[in-house]
Amino acid sequence: MPGMGSSSEPKRRQAWRRLLPKCLCRKQKDEVPQDAQLICAVNVPKLCSKCVQGWSNSVMTSKYTVLTFLPKNLWYQFHVFSNVYFLCMAMLQLVPAISDSNGKPTMLTPLALVLGVTALKDAIEDYRRHRSDAVENSRVAVRLNAGTGQLEKVPWSSLVVGNVVKLRKGDAVPADMVLLSSSDDTGTVYVETKDLDGETNLKAKVCLEETQGLDVRKINAASSARVDDHLCVRIAYEQPTASLYSFSGSIGINNEAPLALSADQLVLRGSSIRTTKYAWGVVVYTGHNTRLMVNSAASSSGRYKLSKLMKMYNTHILQLFALQMFFCAISAVSYALWSNLWQDNWYLERPEETIGTKIREVIEVFGRLVLQFTLFVPISLLTTLEIVKVVQGYIISRDRKMVHGDVKAQTNSAGTADDLGCVTHVFSDKTGTLTENCMLINTLGIMGDLNRQFGPNPHLMQPCDTHVSQKFPTRGIKAVSTGKDEANLRRLLLVLGLCHSVLRQQRDESDSDDGAHQGTPVAGKLNYASSVDTTGGSSSSCAAEDPKSTDDSEDLYDASSPDEMALVAGARELGFEFWGRPSAHNIVMKFTNDWARNLIGHDGGVSDDTDFINYEVLEVLEFDNVRKRMSVMVRSPTTGKVMLLVKGADSTMLEVATSETDSNGLTTYLLGLATQGLRTLVLGVRELSGFPLDNWRARYGKARAAGDTDALSELISEAEMGITIVGATGIEDKLQDHVPETISEIRAAGVSMWILTGDKVETAINIGRSSNLISPNGENFVIQDPDMNEKDILEKLQDISDRGAEPRTVSLTILGDCLATILKSDDLREQFFSVGLTKCGTVIACRVSPAQKADVVAWAQKYHSSGTMLAIGDGANDVGMIVTADVGVGVAGREGAQAVRAADFAIPRFCHLQRLLFVHGRETIRKNTLFIYYTVFKNVAFGILAMLFGPFCMFSGSIIYDPFLKAWYNTFFTLLPVMAYAIFDRDLPYNILARCSFLYKWPRPLFSKRVLAMWFWHAFYVGGACLIVSTYFSSVFIRNRRGMVVTTLPELSVLVMVVLIPLMNLMIYRWVNSFHWFTTHFLYNICTVLFVAALFILYRFFLWDILFNPMGVAICLMGWATAVLPLIFYHTYMSLFKPDNARIVKERLHMGVHDLVIGKGGPEVGGAAEVLVPNLTAIEHTTTLASSEVAHEAAPRSMRDRVNSTGYAFSESENQDRIGLYAHSKVLQPLSSKLGILREKSPW
């Protein structure tokens, strides 16, 4: 019964845990109902909830301990198929009847080496984690001793839930803590969270007014002399979660009513205290239950990705295993038939056999052959490939051409480096990825006068604010002085200056502990509340304590987004400067000119000498991706009225606007801004004179304390209605340098571009045209009507599919609402991705949410599983698609480091993506593919000898090689050459690869079942050639020193190995492109030297008859020639008559000519890239890159236009073409000669 099974399962687990050693049991977390609240008794940890009493603040990111390393590491390693396979083979070697090593498990030697190397790597990595953990856990915190009431320094690992900790300026937060009080009289604590979420702007945390004045020494003080001084404080709060920006709980002081706690009172481990002198907090989450560690566990568990190449290799392993079993079965059946045919021969002396003995013999032969075919599965491939990928990742990180300022490229997951070389689709964010994400406010539109054309900025003689464009019409805006327009401008200026979450950096102050324990304000601190008259007047203390000048310094403000910074800068440019937040409920503004003072003080209350004005902030309704709005409730100090200031996207602002709003005029105006490539925001105001404010705030506070998101949404919607639109802004975000050129080259390589942005359709299209995403001569289909039903969208998609145009010239732009409709319908979704992934070169999705970005990438992978999806972004809203894609690339932008941390690779700028793909991606996939297939090739060539030797021994399973040579074949005798190739080889100079888009696409697939079959039959031929030549000629021509023919099996085995193993190390030279004495000569040949040394140790008695016999040497040479000549003929034919792009570029580089070459990637690409091949004899040269369009039907062009020089495979007659020129003239054509040395700067 289900119920019985479920109840007995925990009992069985408990029984197993009692039997297992304690060190092998996984630590179990206390099971607590998810809806149960935790209780923290402040300063009395023993009275906290039982489940939290066992929590430790010690963190452990390591996997192993001294006791658990060996069993756990072996447990992890034997999850790998090849390790289990070779362990089974070693166990079979113990069976005397089938053993190929006289009952000795010789396969354990290479297996132990592979396991040992992997274990050593894991041990080094884990030792580093242990050291890091020890440093982290031994950091010092200042804790309040509950018994003595004194401060004590303790390591972080000693903290428990309920401890009260003092945080000073600059201190890192040791655990997740609820703030009680602060040195600031308003209870404000500024924290920096860049080590937590990557954002560099300061965030304000606010202590509750009721706890701000508490004396923390008296909280549950056992030594208190008076009972009246005793304070009982308890906190009820939620279970540990991964959310960094939400928190729900309540705090009770003595018997008073509980007070609601929110994320504003929670400071997280990983953040640090800034500008605030000190703060008191109580620990509520420790160790692995902190938000930081919960997120780290979630991100690490979801990060593992397997490249397309490794997925194919896993398939190949199963295919090779199946072939091994097939060959063993064929050989065993052949033995049964052959023995039955020849069993009557007199020399065999076989006793009479029964059916049982025959079956046993067949099984024994099958077992012997299984052991001899063991090397069909490479034992060391995965371990060595992992080492190779680590080195390749290091090379990417050290690339000096991918550096911008102090920011370098970095590799977080080298395992997906293969996929960089076969990317088919790039999914990119726009803001901060393609653009600078440095917003400049460009223009303001005032409602009622949207058609007014403002002049240029009159302040060109003065230094302009960092976030204000030179086109910002300051003079034109100030000229607005008519009634309604002036009123809208006044409210618009209020929205710019007050509706934001920007913080102003404070001056460093002397660190004093005076009054620290009593929670009294610090004397000497600039107190805006007392120095600024709440009615708008300025007291004399302002002049005395006026902070230092703030002229045009970008570092004055900390903003969560560049858009807010630009809006605040716009208000500052007009004379209404944001001066600071003396508390969470106040904003101080400064008038920098009479125009702003007169405009804001139009209703009275602001005198001519007023410099500062203090606004009371009642509520802040933060921005979210559903509403796409932000609102602030403020009380005017001049009129006492409460206003709701709102800013947001036009699509959502028009939904809540009053009916009198000129929506058509506003839409037309915004469309004009969008066509200029400007980001638009709509600003609005609602006066809350008739609004039940007190009742609404009470309900809002209750819903926020309860964490009721549905009630909060309803209350926010209730407030954000009937909004009067007062204007709109146009914000400029310039493209990064070299973005258009980079996109052109990536598209020319046959890679489709998908842009997923939150911008308007018109803005996205304008950016698309300026960045070469949309072809000038191509078609751009737009689906943007949110009222379109499924049938209309399907017809539109079918129309695109039926056009049959060149995919590179077709673009599709779609609105997020339409995309949401598509994703809900199975048929529509399939059609959309079929068209977008195969019929369009560019797809631009506008007004999309972060969740939609991840969904689009996930569905694209499902519908186009053969393709490789790369996602690139710079912000936290891009993390979803970066993690979902086959390859995730983060751009080190201005929106923090979350995208960089979540990505597999990180680059400083978008233009570096070209080098990442064309250089590192192409080289990695080329070398790793050959590494895998060549390893399989040499293993199959060795293993196939057992089957090919069958006819010589009646398929009896006789051993053709020594078990020792077999055991070390993969690890010592043939490992280094292919490994050195994968690390050190270069196909072409990197500066050439970075500029040649046509070299990115390969003419044939690099890995597939067909490629495996080709390598397999090649190995079959090479193994057969070595065996047959050695067997036939040795039995006739080789004689020992006594004149006898060498016919013994051990001598034949050595001869075969002497032919095969050096050949495996020499054949790799066919694919080597770069030569160096160490990498290509020493490393490639050291294995052969080791093999010969092993032969002298093991077979020194008859090795002389083979290696120092003229006929023995001749047989070796004959075997090598027989095996290699077909390969040489094949590659010579392909080079002459079917050369690929890389082959032709190499040839021209070898000639050292200055010819401008055009390369085309074939009919799929249709694009071309020009590259100036440098003269290798020149002392100094530079290269240049341009884009070009060349028709596919272009006729072959003669070589007579080139430099008058000849080289390999070129005809000396200038009237004759190169051999097979027509085959490659469609790919590369010389355009000019003797161009000289061009000195044009390039981003690569």
C-alpha cells in the first residue's frame, strides 16, 4: 500500500544510517514545516526555536574531510562509466581461464593512475576550499556578552542565532541580521552589497523607530540590578529562503504589540557597512542558512552543463562498447565453427567434447576477447580532456586582446568551451550589453506642449553633468512660463527630483563609540532634519555646516540603475538638485538657481533666500517587472498636500492615466523619440487630497508585514489610478564601440542574432538598424499589435516562411505581448521558433521580461536541438537566460556582477565576443574534437588487433600483445602527443582568426556518427596493416643471430608493438600546424622514447633480433608506409582539389603576399569578410577589417592580379589558374596586391 511504503521508507533509511560509519552519513537538516515561523529570543540563544539552536555560523564549501576523502572521492569517480568499465575488466583478469595477464589485474595500474591524478586534482581544489573556509570562519566579530553586558571579540564561527553583534563602519556582516539601532539618529544604515549581488551602489537599511532608542545592554540582561530595566525582545520570522530582497517577520518588545519587519531591517552576510559609524543587530540566520549560502548552493547545483561534443562522445562510448561486444561475439562464434571444422586434425590432440564443454570454451574465448578489446573504451580520455580544458580556460582568461581598462576576460566553466566553436544562435540583451548603459538624459516632453521644439543646451561653456546629454534643452525648458504648461513642468520636475531610490554619498566621519550602547545620536553629524526648515526656509546652521562643493562629480550619487541617475541629473541640470536623505522618510532638495526656486515655490512657502527644501516621504512603491512603474508618496512642505509621483513605461502608464490624457499625442511623441533610438519614460502625478490615505497606509503596512503579495498588488493598484500624465523623458544610451562591426562579422559567420530587450519596438528597430542587426536591403517583419489573435499571428509567420528569402536578410521584430501569446500555444510556438531559428537572420523581441528571456532560450533549445545557443547579458535580469543557454557569457557592465558570476565565460565588452568565438571557440572545438577522435583512433587501432589476429590462431583468443604494454599504452606510451596538440597547437595566427568570419564555419561537421565511423575504419585499416605486414614478413625474412626464423608469439607481439606505437605518436604530425622544439618534438616523441626503454627492460633478450636487424627495420618502415600513405594521398587530394578556407589562407600566409582576400562561408552565410594577409617578412605590420558583399555566382578569378611571386601549389604562369582553383575560387579571391602596411586601429 502507498501509505505503508511511505511510512517504512524513513525507518529503512535510519537503519542504514545506524549501520554506516558516521563519517559517511550525510548531515541531515532539521525537518521543520515550511510554513512554521522561527523564534529568536534576542540575547538568549537557549530560548530560540529548537531547530535554530543547532545552526552553526561556520561555513564549509569543501566536499571532503581527511576521513571522508578517499571513500567519497572514489564514490564520485566511479560514477564515470569508463572507471567502472575498467574496474570490471581488472576483475575479469583475476579469472585464470580468461585472464590475459596470468591472473594478475594489470588494468588496475592505469586505472589507479587515472584515479590518482583525478584525486590529486580534487584534493588540491578541496584543500584550497578548506583554507578559504578557515579564513572566513576565523574572521572576528564584536558580540555583546549576555551575562556581563560587555563587548567581546569572537570568531564568526562562534555566532549563533540570538546573539547581538555590533557592526562598525567598514565591517563585513558575519551573518544575516535584523537591525536594532544605529549611530544615525534616524536609524539609517548604509550597506554595500557588491560581494552579494554584484551591485556597487549603496543601499539604505532602516531600523524601526521603536528599536532605535533601545539600550541593547538591557535586553534580557541577567545582571540587571532592577527588574524594570529588563527588556524581553523576541523575533518571529520566516524560514531560510534564497530571496535577497524580501523578508517577513515581526518583533515584540516586552508585552507590546508585535511590530512588522521587512527587508529594510535585514542586513545579509556578504554585505558590509558603509558611511554609518556603527549599528547593532541580532543574528537570525547563520552559516548555510544565510541568503548568501542558500543562493550559492542553488547556483552551483544548476550550473553544470555538458557541451555538444561531450554529449556526442557519451554516445560514441556506448557505440564503441556495443561494437566491442559484437566483435567478441563474432570471434567466439567463429571459434566454435572453426574448432568444429578442424577438431579431427591429429596434431590438435583434442579429447572428446560434450556440448557443455564446447559452450564453456566459447564463453572462455568470449571472455578472453572482451579483455583484449578493453582499450576500445579510452581509460584516460576524460581525465586528460578535463586537464586540457582547464589550460584552455586559462588561455582565454589571459588573452591580452580581451581587456578593457582593468577588466579582463574570465572563465568560470571551461567545460563548455567546446560549444563556443559551434554557436548557431546568439541571444543578447541590449541595455548594457550592446550599449554603454551610461544613460544621458536627452530631452523632456511637457504634457500639453509636446510639439515644442527646444533648442540646444545653452551651457556649452560650462562643464555639463556626467549624465546629461549636450543636446538637453535647458534654455527651452526654462522658457516655458504659461499656466498649464508651467504647472505640468513643476510637477514633472518634482517627479524627476523625488521619485527615485538614489542615495547621496556621505562624508567620512571620525569613528566614535560615544553613546553607542544607548542608541543616542552622534554629536557633530550633519543633521538635515534640524538644519533645514520643514516649511521650506533655511536656517543659519545650513551655511555653517554646508557640505563641501558638489560640482559635477559622478561619485556623488549611488543609483540602482543608470536611468534613475540620468533623471536625477536632469533635475540637477535644471536647478533642482537632490541633496540627500537624512532619513528613510525625508528627501532634501537644493535650489541651485532662481528659476527652480520660483517654479517650485510658486504656491508660496519658499523665500528668495531658501536654498534647501525638505520633503516628507510617506511610502515608496518600488518598481517591479509586472507593473513596470515606481511611485513615491510625498508631502509638500510648501502646501502640505500629499502627492503620488509616478514614473514608468508608457504601456503601463497609459493604463492608469486619467481619461483626459491625450494618449494619441503622447504616443506620437514617444514614437518620435523611439525612432531616434531614445529610451522613453512617462511621468505622472496624482494628488491624494480625497484619498483615504491613513486607512490605505494601515492596510498596506499590515499586508506588507504579513507578506501578502496579492493584497499588496491590489493596494498598489488602488493608489496608482487616475494618474495625470505630466510629461515624458528621452534617455540616450549609446552603443558600445565596435558593436556594429562585431555584429556584422558574427552574422557573416552564419550565426543568427536574437535581441531580447525591454525597450519599445521603435527604439529596438532603430538600434537594430544602427548596429547592423537589420540589413539595409533586407525585410523586417513586425508583429506588434497586442490585440492580434493566434490566427493572425500564425498567418503572419506563415507569410514570412513562404517568402523564401535569404535568411540573412530577413528580420523579425515582435512585441512582448505577442510573444506571450505565442508561448502559450503549442502550434503557434512551434511555428514561431521554426521561422525565427531557420528563416530569420535577426529576431528582436521587445518589451520582454526576464522570465520571458529564459523561456525563449529554453524553447529555442528544444525546437532546434542540433544548434548551439549562446546567451549574453550584463545584468541580474539576464541571469535566467545565461544559465539556461548552452553557453552563457556575461559582460562586465554597470549593473553588478550577477551575470558575470552566473555565466560560463565573462568578457569586458561585447566586441570581445567576436574574438571569443572566432579565436578561442574555433580553436577549442578543433583541437578537442581531434583529441577525442584521435584518442579513440589509437585505442581502436590497438584493440582491433585481437580480432584481426583471430584467423592466425583459429579465433582461440591468443594474446597478440604483452599485458604490461597494453596497460601502459594509454597512459605512458601515447598520451602526451595528442595532449600537447590540444594545448599548444594553433591553426592560424590569432589576429587572422579574429578577423575572418568565413573561417568560423567548418565545411564539414567536426563530430558526428559519420565522423566516428571514418575514424573507426581508418583505425581498422592501420591496425590491420601493422599486423599483417609484421606477421607475414617476419615469418619469412627476419632471422635471429643463430640464423633461425623469428616465429615465436612473444617476438611477433614485440614486432607489432614496435610498428604500431611509434606510428601512433608520429601520425599526429599530420594535423599539427605550429611547430616548436619543445611542444612538437620533445613532447611528441618522449612517449616513444619511454616505450623503447620499456622494451629494453622487458625484452632485451630478443629485441636485438628485431630493432637491430636490417629486415626488422625494413618491416617497421614498410608497416609505417602502408599505414600512412593512404592518409597522405587523401589529404593531398583534399588540399589540392577541395581545400577549405583555412588551407587557402595558410597558403597565402606561407607566400607572404599582401593580397586582400575575400572569404565566404557558403550559401548558408552569404556574407563576406575582408582580411589583409600580413607579409611575414615585414618587420612591422598591422591588419584591417571591413565588410563586403560578394555574390555567390561570382566566376572564378585568375591569379594574375596577385603579386608576381610563386609558392607551393601555385602555377608559375600568370595566365594559368592554381590546380583546382575553381573549387576554391568561390571561397577566396585575390582583389588587390601590394597594398603595403595599413595602420588602422582595430578593437581586436
